[in-house]
Amino acid sequence: MDGGPRVPEQRHPGTPANPAESAALSFGVLGPVRAWRGGEPLATGSPQQRALLAALLLRDGRTATAPELIDALWGEQPPSQALAALRTYASRLRKILDPGVLVSESGGYAVRLPGDGALDLDAAQDLAARAEKARNSGDLCHARDLLRRALALWDGEVLAGVPGPYAQAQRARLEEWRLQLLENRLDMDLEQGCHAEAVSELTALTAAHPLRERLRELLMLALYRSGRQAEALAVYADTRRLLADELGVDPRPGLQELQQRVLRADPTLAETSAPAAETAVTTVRPAQLPATVPDFTGRAAFVRELRDVLSSASGDGPAGRVMAVSALAGIGGVGKTTLAVHVAHLARAAFPDGQLYVDLQGAGARAAEPETVLGSFLRALGTADSAVPDSLEERAALYRSVLDGRRVLVVLDNARDAAQVRPLLPGTEGCAALVTSRVRMVDLAGAHLVDLDVMSPEEALALFTRIVGEERVASEREAALDVVGACGFLPLAIRIAASRLAARRTWTVSVLAAKLADERRRLDELQAGDLAVKATFELGYGQLEPAQARAFRLLGLADGPDISLAAAAVLDLPVEDTEDLLESLVDTSLLESAAPGRYRFHDLVRLYARACAERDEHPPSERGAALSRLLDFYLATAAGIYAMERPGDRLVDHLEPTKHQGLRFAEGATALDWLYTEGASLLACVRQSVHTDRLRRAVDLLWAAKDLAESGANSRQYEATAGAACEAARARGDHRTEGRARATLTNVLLVSGRIRQAEEEARIAMERAASAQDLAAGSWAANDRGLIALHQRRYADGKVFFDQAIRGFSEAGNRAGEATTSFNLSRAHLAMGNIGKAVDIARDGLALLAELGRTMRLANGHYALGMALTQAGRHAEALGQFNDALTVFVGHRQRLWEGTTHFRIAETHLAAHRAAQAAQHAEQALAVGCIGGERMRGNVLTLLGRALSTLGQVDRARACWLEALKLYEENDAPEADDVRALLTPVDAA
């Protein structure tokens, strides 16, 4: 088998996508020699008969003489009746195949394939050629996909079971070609940054092909780029020793050079890029453009994009001369006017007949009337006052006539909407218009729409530095980053903050950062002279309809990076009405659409929305009610997902009741999509609620959403939130809530491998649960204390805790909890040497969960049973259990459990003396990550080192053990002694 990825269902070459072509013949040689007619396999006869078919298929339609075919089938010692046998085989094949496919010519035979792609080898060659072309053109993603498809056509050993010297030679040739394709694909994987993923595959391939230096070179590069420099150098040492022992040669120069580059951490092992160029500028009239700011900074990509659009009006573009319109949209203060004016100045040379400019006052209470603007434009273009007509339609027609044949750029700044803009657009080729507005002008036909976002952190810091001065910023770079971060990277806010600092020589950057750190005062601090961020936002807010304004205020109350249509709960409105409101706010640029169905505020806009809520929302209690509805929505939805994932688990019966309904899902995959997409916002809702009367519901939401911690998707945010909940509950003296909060914190600490902290939290959780007579929390805390005891090798104590947890679950009628804890009890018995009992307990737990219904926790049962079967020496059965567990964990997005299961599979392979497979799965565990954090990473590295040592790669094995030892010592883990014992023989040698 090749080391590349396999597709789930492999169509044989020539399989028709159209049923009308269903009778087509197709053939395969990249595996057993096979033939199909319309998807149905054909009997290709004896091994010698298949050898004849293969010899003909591999000649690209050329005729092979009888002596050539006899030599191909039997070599130098053919049987006495070889010619007669050859004719018999040909006759039989002709009966199987379509007429005209196998033909007799000049005393020999040939196969005429029925069409392109009828032979899998031809299909693979075509895909490989297309991949090379795509790579040469720079399309690496497409090239990788094409090579994956080519490699997927291999189906085991080439010409499997086919005898004869010709088949043997072709087998070697095609295997070499496969390896070359695989190396090319892996090379592109590394170019695309897939270093960690490639290590696992390369480890397996180097074990299978130890003398193939290109694979070793790729493995070194993958390890180095994954931050594993010592292992990369160890691979070279292993390779040099192997080549010397086996072939008496040194590594090839390319491999030696790579080792030197790795040794000196050569920066050229990374990647770079470049571009740009522009044209000259001259002064022309009418020249109404405002002055461009002298400290214009960044926005290079937008500048290029807009200049390219404007250049199309001059006839330089592929479409010839056109009338070009670009419409910039964004929130107030994002720099729309500054960018438009800057680009207009750069493009003046392309518009020698003049540049017109007007501020349309679209954000104010009284926007400019189009007929007034047209009158002004006509006069600027040389039209006498007496010749300017009265009506809007006549002025617009005359304006277009005056511009006909001219090349004029029109800048329409601060537009209200498309209706205001349309009469002001030039109507002829050669002219162009730049429009800025807070509203996205999706209804402005033919316009090139540009959504202007805030600056990047680098651009923001550069703008701040240009205004304040390099000397003041250089010594306080971190404080300067804090300032531009507090400004939300909004250009207007940065300019105001920088101008205030520049005017106050006694202030340091740190003083300004401290003033902006207070969110409640931040908008008040961001004003200087006639510039104020709050005033800019006020203009937009003042134009909202009442329903829009209410939505703007209430949505600003919710923390979190963004919000979905969970906003319907905040607003207490139907989902359809909510979506319409949110989309209308996006059109005003007061809200951003982060992705389909997801919305977010700019940080400063959110602060302004909250200030509006405090000022305008009546009654004031509606603010708390809105957040309470959001919490209810999240809790009800998360509880439903928990129950769907864990049939029979009674936890949901012990959660706080909710008044607002949540979502219901028909499929588990859809439910998990929602949970992981919503994770950051859900946890933000919990954090926002822990210091309110919503604390109990907030902690229950944390518990119901525990998959966010176990999957590793949101572990850090989950831990911080759980810690805040613990402190809030402790301060309030609420033992029930504190016990549950500490149980959730214990869980995430176990996931990250911090056993000592987890032990303390679990102990307090158990005490608080007992005090509050909270059987659910107490049972889970006992289970966690048992797991902690296992980590600390206190197996008898672990058994006691697991037994206690099972009794608690039994009393509460939580059969799923009983089953889950029984899997951990099985591990305790296994550690104490009771292998048979461990197997029996795991099987009983699996039977109980199967009775309750298919559930994610079945995977934990398969996992526990796999461990027990491995210890029992029943390796094939153990691998079956682990593969079942892996399927469930992958399906339920439990990434860390997925990695941990790969580790157990690696253990089983090593126990079965299959070191290469063990190393491959250990590498997959390292790439994915494991439950148990750095300590478990040490376990994986220890096992990987043992596998590599068995494969003779002792230098790389030692590098793995040294890294594992460092991790164990940092975590005060007892496994450190085991690794020292492994290193001692290596050091002695």
C-alpha cells in the first residue's frame, strides 16, 4: 500500500459518469490486473492469461510479436508448448473483451483501448502531467489535488499475482514512479505549510523505504518547520549511519547541505514575496480635490485595487475605455474619504480634463440635493449660470453632455444612498467616479464595491508613529500597540489619540494607553478639536429607524467576538425579522457581516451602542432582560445538544430551568457545527453573567457545553471562564454553584494535563457538592478524582473513587454516567493487573450504552476495551476497538480524543512488534494533540522513541526521549524515571 491518502470510494478508470456510457470497457494494472464492462468486473483468467493482458496493455497500443510475449511471460526458459499456450490465452481474452479490442497483427497481438482514460495507468499519467503543469504555473493547491487523485488510482501491489520477468520489471518501474509522485506531493505539502501533517506520513514512508534519501530529506524539513530541530538532525544522523552500514556511502550533497542549514537555523528555509509600480502625476483643471493628508499610511492593497479600476476608464484595461465607478463603504472614521482623495490624487494623470469633488453630507440631517450639486459641477466645467437649467433631469442630461469626450474624475464623498448618487455619475467612457458612503451601494448598477475595514495592527502603529514621532514611540512600543488596539485600529480614533499625545509633550505613550484602557471613558477620551469618534457614530445612529436603533442598542450589550441569529433571543423577535434588522444595520455600516448568518460590531461602535443603551433604553431593566434571554437561549440549546450526544445521561434534568426556548437539531453533526461555531460567543455570555443574578444558569451552561473543553476547540477560553465562575460562586457562598463550577474547571485541567491543580479543584468540588446535596456534581467530581488517581499511579484510590461515582450515578438514575465511569474503573483494574476483570467491565459498560442508544461515549468504551485487550495480548481485537473509537471521536469533532486514540493504536502496534505502524500513529497523535496536554505529549514522544529505536533510528529516538524527559520534569511527572532508564543504555552505547 502507498503512504498517500486514499479516497473512500475509488472508481475504476473509465467508469462512466453518464449511464448512457455504461457499456464501456476499462482496465486496471495499478493493482491486480482487472477489466470491467460498464462497472461490472470481467473474469480475466489464469495468472499467465492476466500476464498476457498486462503485457499488451502496457505497450500503449503497439503490437507485440509472439517471441516478445513468450519472453515476457516465461523468460529464458519457456515451456515447450509456449506458442500454443499463448494463442489459447489470446483466444480466451478475445471472447471476454469487445470485438476489435484484442487484435492479431503481423504474427503478434495488440490491445486497442476503447477511449481516453480506459486504463488506470493512462489516467494516472494524465493527472501527473496536469499536476506538473499546475505546479509550474504556481497553482500548488490544484497540483496537490491532482497528485492525490493520481496516487489514489493505485490499489495495492502493481500487477499483483502476475508472473514473469516482464511483469516484475514493470512492477519495479511503476513502484518507483509512484514513490516519485508521492515525494512530489509531499514536497508541495511542505510548500503549502502542512509540515506537522506530513511528519506522520513521512515517518511511515522512511521506515518502509529506509534508503530513499529524498524521503529522509523531506522528513528533516518537515520536522524542522514543525519546531523539532533536534529530531531533524537526528534523522540525518540515522541516515548517515544507515547508508554507511548498508551501502558504504555518505548521504548525497543535497541532504548534507540541508543538515548544515538546519544546524545554523538558516532563515532561507522560509518563504517571501513582493510586487508594485505606478505612474507620474501632473496638475490639471478643474482641480477640486481636497488636499491629501501628508501622513497617509498603509492601505496599499486598496490603493492598487482602486487605481486598477480607475485605469479602466482611460482605455488601459482589457475592456478598452469604459465609465468606471467604485463605491467605498465602511463605518464612520474608517478612512473612506482619506483613501478616496489619496487615490484620486494618484490617478489625476489619467484624467487630464479635470477632477470634481463634493461632500454630499449623506450622514447628516440634511443631505445635499443632487440638482444643487449638478449646478455646481456644471459651472466648474465652464457652463454659464444662465445656461444651467432648473430641473434635476435637465441638469443631469446637460452634465452628461458636457462630459462627453472628456476624461474627468468625479469624487462623490459621504453619499447617503444610490438614489442620491445616480444623477451625478458621468455617462460616457473615459470618465470615472469614486463614491464613499456608510451604506453599501448594492443597488448602484455596475459599481465596483469596496468594503473598507479597519487598519491592520502594523498600519495602525505606522500611522500613530508618523503623527507622534518615531522617538517617542520607539521606547514604548508595547504601550503604543495598546493605544492603537484600544482605538480598534480605526484611523479616525488613532489620528485623534495621536494628535492629543503630540500636543502634550509631558505625556508618555503609557499615560495615553492608561486613559484609553477604561472602556467607560474611552469614547470621551477620543476627541480633539472638532474631531470626535462619538460624534461620527452619532450621525449614523441618528438616521436609524426605531426598530433598527433598538436592535443596535441591545445587540451592543452582548460580549463575544460576534453574534449569530441568537440575536433573535436578545431582541425577543422572530428569526426572520431579526435577520432583516441585522442586514439593514450591515447596510448602514454600523454592523459588520463576519460570515453568512454571523454579525459583529467594531469595538468602538460596540462601546457607543452600550452608551446608547444606557441613555436611551427604557425601561432600564430591558438591558438585563435581553442578556437573560440570550443566556436562556444558549443554555436550552446546549442542554439539547448534550442530551442528543449522551442518551440516558440525566445531567440535563438537574440544570436550571429556562424561559426562552433554544434550537432543536435533527442531526448530531448539525448540532455540533452549531456548538463549535458558537463556542466563543457562548463562553463570552457565561463570563458576562457570572457577576449577576444569572450565575447559576451561567455555570450550568458551562457544564452543558463541556464538549468545548474536551475537544480542545475552546479550552483556554473555557478554563478562564470556569475560573471566573468559581470565584464568583465562592464570593457569593453558593456551594451548589461553586461545586459545579469547580467540576467544570477540573475537567478542563485534566484535558490539559495539569494534574495537581485538577486534584485540588476536584477535592473542593466534591466537598461543595456534598454540602449542597448535589448528587450530579458529586458523582462527576468523584469520577474526576478517580482519573487523577490513575495519573498519579494511585490505582487502588482510583478504584475507590470510581466505585463511589458509580453508586452516586445509580442513585440518581443516571445509567449513562454509570457506564462512562465503568470504563475508567476498567482502566483502574487494568493498571492493578486484573486484565480479565478490566475486559469484562469495559464490555458490560459498552453493552449498557448500546442499550441506551448510539452515543459519543461509546467511543470511550471502545477505547477502554482496546486498552484492556492490548494488555491481554489480543492485538487484532484491540485495534478493532480503537478503530471503532476513532470513527466516533472524529465524527463528534473530539480532536484531542482522536489524537489520544492514535497514541493507543501506536502502543498496540508496538506491542505486536510492528514498529513502523507504531511510529506512524505516534506521529499522528503528535500532529493532532492529545487529552492530557504536555504530559501526554511526553508519553507519545516516549513511545515514538521506542518505535524509532526498534527501526534502528537511535539518534532520532534519543531526541524524542530527551524532549519527553524535559516535559516530564516540567510537570513533575513520575514517568521521568522511565525515560531516564531508556536513555541510559543509549548514552552508555
